[in-house]
Amino acid sequence: SAKLNAPAILYLKEAIAIAELLGLHDTTKYSDKPLEERHRLRNIYYMLLVAERFTSPEADFSVLLDASLPYEQSSVGDLSQIVKVFALPDKSFFTKRFNRNSVKIIPGIQDELCKISIGENSSEIQKVNVLLSKSWMQLLVWNHYNERQYPNHLQNDCFSTNYPIQIARDFLATTQRVPFYAFETNGPCVTKKLLTVAESLSDAINEDNF
């Protein structure tokens, strides 16, 4: 649990603070750097952004980093696809500053998440990372903004109680032939993401039964 791992949270916050002090969020800081260094620094910045946004819901701390940098295709497997997953909801989603007026952008976020796919040469491990992260984010958004929270106000399939069922089916269909080691190799984050999928599915089914 992120809440119980205080040293890890502290180190993450320190790394984020150092990144901000170095100006890694500022596009003007990259103009005079060689191409390889720009690419490396962007990778570092976005890996911190992913870690911060993955950890913040459970650890309950404020999100600081914006997806402000133009992101080039990464040479590190499917990192660019993972970045898209975590960058699509903007910072206001993670800081819980969304409101009824903000809800209108949710269908667009879900549509863009649906478009994220894996590369032809992706390993099984990368496939699990991208597809599970995508499903996790789709259901994290749904958990905050669905027809239970806003009854009679949300006229879109992505708000309905059927949506988690469809997400779970899609995930199972795309990973049914993936070997178990690919899940294990992705580490303990897999458990947290799968639990979010399972809980959202349970909530949706229970809601339909009442």
C-alpha cells in the first residue's frame, strides 16, 4: 500500500521537487540541449509524472506535474503509450478540482483512452503494462464520474453502469493468451490495477441488480 510506504512517497516527492528545480517542466529549458539529452530528460520527467499520478489516489497527496512537454516517441518500448494513459486526464482530475461543468470533457478523455493500443513488436510484459494501465485509468475516471454521482445528467455510454463491464470484457479479450509471467513481471502495481477493475465491475453489477 502506498499509504504504508512513507519512505517511497518521500523519495518520489523529492525527485519531483528536483525535477521542478531543474526546470524539466519548462519547454524553453530544452532548446539548447542535444537531441539525446532532451529525449532522456523528457523520459525522466514523464516517468515521474506517471509515478506521481499512479500513487496520488491512494497516498492522497497533491499532483504537481503537468503534461506540458511535447512527447516524442520513446525508444523505451511502449513508454510513450503509458505516458498517454496517464497524461490524458489533466492535473485537475487528480487534484479533485473537477466539477459538473468539467464532466463534459470526460467522453473525450475516454474516447482517447480507447484509441491507445500496443505496438506490433511489443513484448508480453509491455502488452500487460499498457492494456492494464489503460483499463485502470478508464475505470478510475468512471469511478469519479458516472451516472450514480450525476443521475439524469450524463447522457453518454461512458457514464453508464455497463461501461465497466465492457472495459473488463475488452481487457480479458486482449490478454487472454498472455502468459502469467507477464503479469508477475510488472510488479505489485498489477495487483492495485486489477483490484480497481474488479471493484468497478462489482459496483456496476450490483448497481444493475437494484
